[in-house]
Amino acid sequence: MAAVGKRMFVVALVALRVWGFQSIPGTNESGRTTTERQLALCVAQPLALGHLLQSSVYATTFDKSTVKHPNIVLIMADDLGYSDLSCYGSQTIRTPVLDQLAGDGIRLTSFYAGCTICTPSRMALLTGAYPPRMGWRGGVVGYGVKTRNGLSPDALTIGEMFRDAGYRTALIGKWHLGDTPELSPMNQGFLTAFYIDKSNNQTKKLWRGGKLVADPFDNRRLTEQFTKAAIRFIEADRDRPFFLYLPLSAPHFPAQAHPDWQGKSRNNAYGDVVEELDSRVGEILRSLAQHKLADSTIVVFLSDNGVEPGQKKWARSDPYRGLKWSALEGGNRVPCIVRWPGVIPAGRVSGEITAAIDLLPTLAHACGIDLEKISSASPKIDGVNVWKTLVAEPDSPHARTELLYWHGWGVLQAIRVGDWKLYLDQVKEIAGSGEGPVLINLATDVGEQTNLSDKHPQRVREMKQLALQRLREIEANAIPLGGPVTDDKPEKKRALWLK
Ligand SMILES: [Ca+2]
């Protein structure tokens, strides 16, 4: 459908809502898409549409939904690269469902994961804070972080935030924030939990709450099992709002195709796994539509970090360089799509800087949760509320202007301010970084190839000073990891040019 026509129908929907047609029974239980429903609505109301066209309200901004406490479905892929979806440029993997989700919502092109590897990325997503604030100093649980350590129960998680606001909460997928009961999802705000506690190459155990339900699990069928559990959770109690955190274990290595998808893609088992993931997201969206929940549910899709080095033959982050663990764009910048029909304008693309840490304050705002009123010993939040950008509120400055990049071993390696990125450390892929800080202009140099530090010495000084100021504040206010404290004097790893 032409963009203008689509927009017209959406405007009509908003107008009908304003005029009191808030609920049109019989138009949305068939699983039709939002656009089709809006089309049906407009056909059913020719007088309203005629009035609308006469009054020429094309410039109407999107009205906030009448839904005060929308549901949340927060889907996260594992190690999915920036350009592994068709709508982000993949030529070898077909993702029609996620492409449509982007078409019905907003696609973010400067969105950054919480970190470049699994554990700190999830810490950041769940707390809205940079991972070193949570005592993380490098590595993942089971590799660099002991399995009895993880995210501190003292931190306020997004699960606790929604639970305390009266939401049903679930973690279905991969946890990776500590193995002990104290550090389990059940103790971090998730009333329902069906999960693997580490990556699919680190464990073979599948848990439901505290009960072991499979050992070994079938890696080929995890996405299917998580999807079915997610749909059961959505359908269990539709009278209460819910927060579903669905961090799928795919396409993290070993990528093994589900039998129904084996050989279907043009990109090996990795592509098969991503195409299955896309289709499973479709099953969840269909469930929402069938139960008339699509318009009252915010769906977010993101990845937890960039391309895994062992999968670089198949996974892609074009046009960016760099892999998981690294501070290059390819390690950090990931797909992110957000859909809320009728509230977030359809088909938008935004290149403003946004980050996984922004989701907690942004979703809190969207769901009417006042973060200021939540009393907790949790560390400060680094995330900012970017809601006005998502809904395209006119004349509102974008809330995020800067970003810190953490290497997988805990070092603050770079800072971004606007389009400028300054490397503060020696990084093997960045020429000249052993001689001094390297300044990149991301607006003109997506491959991060040209060092502009000699041309902008003042900017280099200011950005370095800002990075140091941010780092010192974070170090001064960090809490220890959850679990036993093993280091008396935690090592402070500093980038070469911040020493
Ligand atoms: Ca990951």
C-alpha cells in the first residue's frame, strides 16, 4: 500500500478514536494486520473518512493511545549482527516478519546494545545502567565471571519495576546473570521463568523456575520451545498487563537449524536459524492479534551484541567493522525495532543515538510508571527517556547525545558525542590508536578509517575529559557483583589514553 494511503488510514483511526469510536467490535479478531484493520475501519465509516479528507488533517500528530498500561514484549536475539535482517540490509537472510514489524513501527539505525558481550549487555538492559556500575569488570558468567557471581539482587531490574507496577512478568530464554538461586530470574522480578542460565554452548540444562526440565536440551528446538512458552504466558491471563522478556538463545553458536528450517536459507545453518527466529516472532505477533492485544502491546526487538568472531563467515554488520567483544561499531551497533500501533508512527527510521540502557526509562514512561517514585538502593540509571523520539513529538530535542563504549574485558575504550567518536585506547583495528586518541566522524566515515584528531585537537581534549569524568563517576558509585566478593581490591582497567 502506498505510504500516503497508509498514513491516511492511520490518521483516520486516530480521528475516529478522538470522536469516540474507541472500540469497533469485530474488526480485529481475525489476525489481520493493523493496516488491514484500519482499512476495514475506514470502509465501515465512509462519512467519517469524508469529513476527515475535507478537514485536511494530514499534519495531525499521533495521539497517545488510550491504553494507560500497555503490555511489553521485549524480544532479544543473541549475537545477531547489525545487517542480519533484510530490513537492515541482509541479502542472504529473509526476515519478512521483522521487516513488517519495522514497517509498522520505528527502525533505529544508531541503536547500541548494553555491551559487546552477553552478560554485561543483559545487565545494562535490565537495569538501565552501564554494566561497570553493577561491578562488572569483564567477561561473561562462566567465562571471566564466576558462575556464583552475577547481577546484584540490590539492583532494581526492569522485571522488578514492572512486577511492582502490577504487571505479570516473565523471563523466557537465556538469563546469563548468575547461576545460584540468589541470582536467578525468580529473585530479580520475574514471576515466571523458563530458561537456560548461560549461553547454549555453555550449558545443556533447561529450567522452569527452580526445576530442571531437560538435560540435555535440544539446541535445534530451543527457539520453538521458548516461543510456545511465550505464547502460553501471553494467553494465560489477558486481563492483567504483562511484561514478557524473551531473550532468545539464537543465533548464538552453535547455530543448529530446526528440522523444519534446515537448508531453507541462502546462508548456511546461521541463516536458517535467523529465518526460524523471524517466523517465531510472527507466531507471537499472531497470538497478540488473535487476542486483540496488538494495539495495547509495545513490541521491541533488539540484539544483545554484534557478530560473534566464530560466526563472521555468515553473520554481518555491514557497513560497520568490528565484532563482538570490540568497541568498533560492528560490536555494539545492533538492530532495534519498536512497534506500538497507533502511537508510534508507522514506517519511521531514526538515526538518533539510542541504547539498550534507554529502554528501562523509556518503557517506564510509556507504561505510566514513575521511576522517581521507586525507592531502591539501585545505582543511578544511565539510560534516558527517548519516548519523544519514538513517537516523533515535534520540536522535542532528542534525549541522548553521548554514549560510552565498553570492551568485553571491561575497559572504557571509546566515547561518542553526536557524530564524533573518540578511541581512548589502543585498538588493533584502528590505525594510529597506539600513538594517541583517534577521532572518527561517524557521519562521513562509517568504516572508522580516518583519524581526524590532528584537525580537531580541542574536540579531542574535551571528549577525553568528558570520558574521564563519566568513568570516575561510575567507578565512585559502582556496587559489587551479586554473589560472594572474591577480590579485595578490584582492578581498575584503564584505556591507554585515560591512564
Ligand atoms: Ca550475545
